[in-house]
Amino acid sequence: FWLSFALQLKRGERRKEPKGTVIEIPKATKKRMADLLTFALTGAQRKVVKQIFDDMQSSEPMNRLVQGDVGSGKTIVAFLAMFAAMENGYQAAMMAPTELLAEQHARNAVEIFRETGYRVGLLTGSMKASDKRKLHNAIASGDVQLVIGTHALIQEAVAFENLGLAV
């Protein structure tokens, strides 16, 4: 996920493309990922995960669309990419179009990452203000490593300590 901002440049000045976050994915991380899953990835999932990991290990900013039918495993592919980011000390975020889907993804993430020590937070627009403030503080301090939510993720009040991957 890459946000590009228009820059005001002086005449004749060339814009340098920013470097992306490099996320290392050693064999030990891949082994931990395999241990998280209670099933084997399909061939298509393995192919897409490899392509995403290749992108993540490059200094080029990644911009990738994963497309598939409902139930084809797009979410688990995203979870594996986010796990790789967290294993490198980064936070990860996943934005869903509805609160219902965000809640579902958060429940699944809590289950999958239960044994890892990574904390998952759910951020939606309908949360009580006091709960949002607590979560905002936990995100800003890095106490929550994976945040799943709705458009509430891109509000000004949300500041990540060290965001490495957004889905």
C-alpha cells in the first residue's frame, strides 16, 4: 500500500522516488508462519505469497492487488504478509469496507496470532470515544502490532509508531 503525495518542486528539480520498507523473511519466519496455519496453502496462495514476499524484500514501494473469489484465501495471504511485517518489528494495518467484515477479520486474526504474542486491535467508527482513545494510544506506542478496522484507520487521530504494511 503506497500513498503518493503531490510535491511542490522547484523548476528543473527532479523528484526522487521514496524507498519502501524492506521486510526480511528468513526461513525461520516462514517456519513460524507454517506453524500458525492449521491447513496447507493452495498452489495459487503459495504463488501469490511468494510474489508478495519478493516485493516486501525489495526497497521498491509495493503496490499490489490480490484478486479472487469469495473464500479463495485472500485474507490468509494478507495475514501472512502482515505477520512477516510484525516479525520485522513493524506494525500492520488492514482496512475493511464494513464494520462486520472488520470484526470478522479481527476475530480470525486474534485466533491465528494467539500464540505469537502479537496484539490485535479493532478500530471502527462506532466505538465509544474512550475505547478509541485507548486504542489510539496503544497504536501510537506500538503496544498493538496489528490493527484491523474500517475507514476509522485513516483518521487524523490515528498515529502508528512504526507502520510497515497496510492492506
